[in-house]
Amino acid sequence: MSGLVGSEICLGTMTFGEQASEKEAFAIMDRAVEAGVDFFDAAELYPVPPSAKKVGITEEIVGRWLKAKPRH
């Protein structure tokens, strides 16, 4: 086991890249972390509704946000 412990509440990211812009998604994730959430759900199928043009954009947005954050 890794010993990592995540929050009991998960932030779903399925609207990032479709209903929520990258700027809005960053603000949502920032607010979630401020509230103690550190468990994000992302999938290669997102955003919803799926389209060939935007498949995977949610993971890219979450990845860009994570890259800019300090981690330990």
C-alpha cells in the first residue's frame, strides 16, 4: 500500500472542456482543494457528451492544472 489517503468527496470533472472552460475548471479545482477535496475523477471519455473532437480534453485540463501545483 502507498499510504496515500484521499478525501471522501470526489470532484467529478466530466464537464471540463465542454460546459466548463479551462479557466472555469481551474477555478473549480482551486475551490475544491481549498475545501479539502483532493480526489478528482477524470476519464479519457470525458467531456460529456463525448465527441471525437474533444475526447480526452478533460484529462488535459486536469493535467495542466496539476502541473502548476506543488505536490508532495
